Amino acid sequence: MTLVKQLESALATVLSDQLGEPTSATVSPATDLRFGDYQTNAAMVLAKSRKMNPRALAEQIIAAWPADGIATAEIAGPGFINFRIKAEIYSARMQQAASDDRLGLEPVADARTIVIDFSAPNVAKPMHIGHIRSTILGDSLARIASFLGHQVITDNHIGDWGTQFGMVTWAWKNILDENALLADPLAELLRLYRHASDASKADEGIREQCRAELVKLQQGDAENFAIWSRCLKLSKQGLQQIYQRLDVRFDHWLGESAYNDALAPLVEKLLEKHLARDSDGAVCIFSDASVGDPTKDPFLIRKDGEWTDFPMMIRKSDGAYNYATTDIATLQFRHDEWKADSIWYVVDHRQSSHFQQLFSVAARLDLGALDLRHIAFGTILGTDGKPLKTRAGDLPQLADVLDDAVTASRKTVNERSRLETDDERAALAELIGISAVKFTELAHHRLSDYVFDLDKMVALEGDTAPYLFYSYVRSRSIFRKLEEPFHPGAAIELVEDAELHLARLLSRFAEVVPAVLDDCRPNILTSYLLETARAFHSFFEACPVLKAEGITRHSRLTLCHVTARTLATGLELLGIPVPERM
């Protein structure tokens, strides 16, 4: 049990005794460590509802607080209560953590089946920088949820059945360069798409031809299906190379095409249930007027000062289906076949209105018990503060971005690394480059925009992945200098302020990791790891390890050991492996 849970349990016992009825309250980490390790405003909250004096109630709590508990308690201000964890408790925690693979984190009691839908690039196009956020954020959330004990199903719901295939198919039939396709499949497919896109914008006739090719594909045309199948195979090979480099894996690659046979029956079902209706030849879902406040109804939009319909189209007038239809079918499949309790969509914030409509449709289909989340995120900016683009105005390709990150990190490695061989330095540069991209992404609140600055990302100083690598390597290097074996789990004793502060932070690992999923914010974990690393360096400078003797020496070795395990485990949950040497 975490320290905060132990404090809450003890506080509930005291409150229940003092108030004569079962009462619970929350405890949180102290905002100012000068006054304690944890704090609660329980006395102020409970006193207000009972018309009592807050400080008087706080004094009752302090008077009844168990002297043999894990912490001392004292009053601050008008009724806040601060708790100071006893040194022997931190010593015991570190002794246990030294031989605990989970560092005190117990699996959740209410494990759920969580489907995480992330990355989801469009096939026949290379991944670009816009895919960084979904891919890295989704992978981290999957790792953390799994570590906590949930059954996680990751699904790369690739766009393999949409409008771009009508364009690619038209261009394939008209301008395909077979030799270019064999030499660099993704580049040729991108050329085909761009040619068709430009041509369809300039010529309405070509636009209609592209649409017709898509409808033929969706209706099972043999020639178009063969073209599509080859595009899909070649695209997946290219995408897999990127995912391998990022160390991202999926349980399933069920793209839009996987649900093609379910779309017609789904639309008919929605029509029969009167959840959808005809609208100028198309089939759409409209507001059902169940939401009293129009500002909260995703099927209404304010236009010219009045509220008007903002329907979800699920079948176009030409008979083609779209991603809205596919998303409903996909949601139904995940509920029926995978028995999902939760489905998380890690998708750009610009799709918010779509997901509001999708979740509303799910409720109408009696799927309201599902925990559906749109895990939105912001935009990646260039150093000029504008959305990151190439000089040609295109989004940078993800492979190029990763190459640039590795190149930037190679400069740092060449200047600062103590590794001897070029192969070792190259491997370290690759690790730092990829990890710097990941860590920078995860270190920001997911809804905020951030500047993509490679020089800052790969620096050994500052709030970066390389700084955490250096902290880990430093915490491990001391064990290579030991002449005697280190025995994790033996009794320790922490006395110095720097020792206790580091132990305080290390003890919070089991509190921090579950908090990430409260709002799906890995930046909570990155901030914790950085704070822990800073505390370790302060400890390392203030408290000699190898020069110490007896239990002091073993205690400090234990802190180094637990620090290394905490940093390595925390970074692994972010999808970042650690180097043993730099």
C-alpha cells in the first residue's frame, strides 16, 4: 500500500472516531516540503459542512493521531494538516523497493479491458510528423495501463479504405512507374496520390473519376481490389520499418477495410431503429433532441445566430461509405468481439466534434456503459512558433525527422561520450535521437502545442532524455567500482536530509504511475522522473557513497540501486530503453 493510502486509511479511522460516523478524506503530496511530506484539508472541508470551527476540528484530529503511525501530524494555517513521514518508514520502503520489480506498485483491483486506438496513418502515404504525437502517446499509455494490470489491446486502425484510394487507383491506372514502385514503394505511392490530388482539384471530371474508382473498390471490383491489395502490402512494409525503429508494437492492424462487409447492414440497422434517415439521397444521423442544451449537442451548430443541424453522414448519395460509418462499425466490433470496457482514441484535437458525435451514437446503440475517451493532443511547432512544415510547405516525413534527431545527437555523442568504438557511439546516437523525440513529446501536456527544437532535445543538460540517461548511468556506475557484493534487501538507515529527500521521491513512484491514467497524461511521469534525477544528483554530491562505511555505505548504495531501477522502469513505461554506458 502506498504511503498516501496508508495516511488516508489512518485519517479515516481518526475522523470516524471523532465525528461518530464513517468518514473518509483525501491526502495529497505537500506543495511545500518545508512543512511536511503530505497534507490534507479534510478538517476545513468537513468543518464547513458541519458548521464547526476548522482549526478546532484539526486540533481534535491531531490529538487523536496515533503516535505509533507512519507519520507525525501538525496544524498549519486555518486548519490544514501536514504529515511528516518518519525516517524509519522511508528506510523500510527503500529496503523493500530494492528487491521489488514493481517498486511498491500493486496491480489495480478493478482491471479492465482497454482498447487503445492510436497512430492510424493513411496507407499509401508515408508517415509524417503529425503522426508522432498519436504514436508515441498511445504507445506510452498502453505500456502504463498494462503495467498497472489492465488487459490492453492495441489496434492500429489504419486508413486503408478511404478517399485516397480512389485517387491512388486512378493514378495507378494512368501514370504508374513500375520500376519506381519496385525501387521505393512509398515514394511512388505518394507521387501517385499527389498527382491525383492536384489533378482532381483542377478538373472536376477527374475528381468524379477518382470517386468512381473508390466506389468500385468498395463494391468489390476485382481489378481495383488487386491494386488496393498490393498498395496495402507495400505500405505496411514501409510503416513497419518506422514502428520497429520507434519500438512500437500493435496487437492488431484492423484498418477501415476490415469492416467493409459490416457497413451496409449497419446503415440498414440504424435506419430501421430510426436512428438515421435519408437526407437528399444520403443517410445521416441527426440530433435526437435528448440534449437540452444546444451548446452540448454535437449534432447542432450555431450559424447566422441560430442553431441548425450538423448531422453525421454515414452513407453518401453515391452509395459510398465514409470513416464515420467505419468508426461506428469498429466501435461495435470492439464491444462485441473484444468485450472492451474502455476504448481510447488517441487522435488530434481537431477531430473532437467527430468523436462527440460517435460517442453519442454509441449511447443510442445501447453502448453507453463503455468508457469512451478521445485523448486529444495539440500541434507540433517549428522554432518560428508556427506548425512545423518543410520549405515546400509539406509536413516533414517522420523518417526524416528521426534521421535529423539522430544526426543532432551524434554531434553531442562525439563531443561528450566516453565510448570507445564508432559502432558504440552510433548506437548511442540512435538511442538518444529516438528517445529525445519521444521524451519531448511526452514531457508536454498532451493538449499543449510545443516547439520541436532538436538541439535542446538532445542536450545532456536540462529536462531531456539524455539528462535522465546520464542520471541512470551515474547511479549504476558506482556498482562497477565495488569490491564487495551488493545485497539488495538488507536493512538500511537513512539520516541525512539529502538521503531522506531522495527516498521521499522514490517512494512516490507507486503513487505517480496510476495518476498518469486519470487524464491520460504521461507528462506527470516525465516530471516525476526529472525531479527524482535532480534529487539523486543532489544526494550524490552531498553524501559520499564509496567513502562511507557500514550501514551508511549500504544505505547509500541502496538509494543508488533504487534510483537506477526507478529511472529505468519509468523510462521503459514511456517506451524509452536506457543505456548502460555513455
